[in-house]
Amino acid sequence: MLKSAASFLISFLFSISLFSQLHDNTIIIGLQNPLGLENGMNSKVVFDNCPPNVSFTENIFSMRQCGLSMSDEEGQLLFYTNCQQVATADNQIMANGDSLNFEAWVELHGDTVNLEYYLTSNGYGKGARNIQGALALPDPADENIFYVFHINVGAIDESMVYSLGTHLLCTKIDMSEEDGKGAVVEKNKIILEDIIMDGGLSAARHANGRDWWLVFFRFGEPKYYRVLVTEGGVSGAWLEELNASIELDALGPSVFSFDGSKLAVVAADLNDQAQQKLYILDFDRCDGKFFNTKEVEYGNGVFWDGRVINMYSYGATISPNSRYLYVSDRFNYFQVDLWSDDPEASMINFADEDGFYDDWDPEYYSSFGLFGFSGLGPDGKVYATTVGLTDYFHVIERPNNYG
């Protein structure tokens, strides 16, 4: 087991490293005091030391799988969002920063639903749960402008395990407003209305080194959308077909390599999550199109506590040198060589769950230290959360190395 000590209570996705600057230097994570703890369970992680500095913070809302944080080029926190509201660095709702996704949500659920219900009822006030359901990109022409792309989640089909995406929306933030605290200057702009996966938003630099490609997948078909962010704003979305029969009925994490040449996508069978597939797609950064798709099959049903448990893949991260993919379920961690002609044959299981149990506060809650969501830190290390609430996280110290 790979674990390091920290005063760190988390079960959420790290921001994915997309920048050569320090835009992901500060990360806000955690629930807004669900167990009545004196200090709550929000954490602020700052990658200015080794190990990173972790502290409790007074967030004004909970952060779940859809949460993201954005820092400036110096690593100072600018804003964070849980896909429902946007907060400033000093933990206040940003001007015009409420009700992300709200109009699209009302369109699906009826105009009798008001904003208070949306933010506080049925778990919504704890933040959206769609994995990688939001992603923020800086404007290539203006360092004060950020585009937050976010997926609205539709009603759950009774025949399906997961929700569906119904809209890709864009919210524009101008950090020069409100004396530098920022303001939402355009909210919930519809980029696309279609049945799409409810998460998996991924981005890579254009080959020109200035613009951005945003990609995401259509539901149930081997198709994807590409969106281009340039100095002129947001263009697209353009629908493209993949050159392979990819089954995308349920999507786990997806991640671009640091050089933008490959995208790794974890997918699962809706009815049997033990039958997972990992797709590795080559990416052309000039035209934003995929080619040369490879498939890696692996089942991750685990015999535990006297029964077989089907465990959905939570974490997927690629090393800084863009060679090794690290993918996990709750019990196993795998390394895949993306440069191999046969990535499935290259896969090794280099770490296993070892039964570690964190009894950090028996009055409230204790948890196993299983493998959770993961991401590449600004320091070049892979960090992974635990599944549940613990005082620990997992660290891969030298991800550029084999084994």
C-alpha cells in the first residue's frame, strides 16, 4: 500500500494537471461538515512544499467529484466551484456565481423547482457527483478570463446505473472584476445540447502552444465532441467518429498525457462493473482528432469479506514524461506503458490494498485506506485519495520510473 500521513479528509478527484504554470497549485476539497465535526471536513491543499501543505478551511459549500479549483500563474487560489456555485478565494459566493447548471436542470425537472431546492435538497447542496463534470481553461488572450465548462446531469433512467449528460454549458469568469475577487460575467451558456456522458471532460494544448482543445464523449456511441478555445473565444462543438468500436455506456476517469499526444479513458459495463475496459487514443493536437485506438481489457472483481465485489475504477493519471499510465480500482494499482505496441501486455499490478484501517476518530467515522481518485501534482508526483474518510493519502513518488 502507498500511503503518507496528512491531516487530510478527502474522497474526491484532484484537479488534473493541464498547465505548465501553477494553475493547479492550490486545491479545495472536502465535504461541508456532514458528520458535525468541530472543524468540518473541508481541506485546502497547497503544493508549495514537499509534502504539500494541508489544512482545514471554512468552505461555504461541499466539493464532490465535480469540484475544481483554479490558481493564478503564481499558484495563488483564484476561485473554486462544485458545479453548482462558484466561490472566491476568501470563501464567498462570487458575484453572479450561484446557480450553475440551474436553468438546464429546471428544463428537465420542471419550473416548480426553485433555486433554494436545487442548492439544498436531495443532496444537491453537497455538490455535483459526476466525475470530471467540470473543467476550467484560461483565455489565451486575457489572463483575467477563465472559461468553466460544465455538464448538466439529466434524470436517471430506471434501466441505467448512471445519470446522463444533457448539456455542455460554459460559464465565463473575469478576475479583474470586484476588486480582483472576480465575477461571473456570462453564465450557463449552452455550447451543446445532446445526450452525452455525464463527465470525462478533458483538455489538451493545441499544437500552436496557445489555444486549447476540449473533448468529451457522446453516450452509447463511438463518437466524441471537440471544442476549441482561442483568442476569439469558444468554437464548436464538432461531432466526430472514433476509428474503433468503443463502448461508452459508463465512463470513469479520463486523462491526457502531459504532452497531449494520448488520452486514456476508463469505461465500465453498466451491468457488470467488474468488466472494465481501458482505451488509449492517440491525439492530433493540430486538428483535435483521435486516431489509432488501443483497447486494454481487465476485470477487477475482488474477493473480499467472503464475496466478490465489483469495483469501479476511480483513478487514472499519466506520468510527467507521458509514458506511464497509472490506473486503479479500490484494491489494486496498475501501471501501463503507453509507449508499448501492446499496452495490455505491459500492464503490471504494482500495489495492492493491504487491509490498512484508519481509526482516526471513532466517535464519528473510520475507514479503510483503499485507492480512490488520483491526479498529477505540480511537483510531478501522483497523489490518490482514499475511498472514505481517512487521515492519509497515497503517493507515487517517482511516476516516470518503471514498476
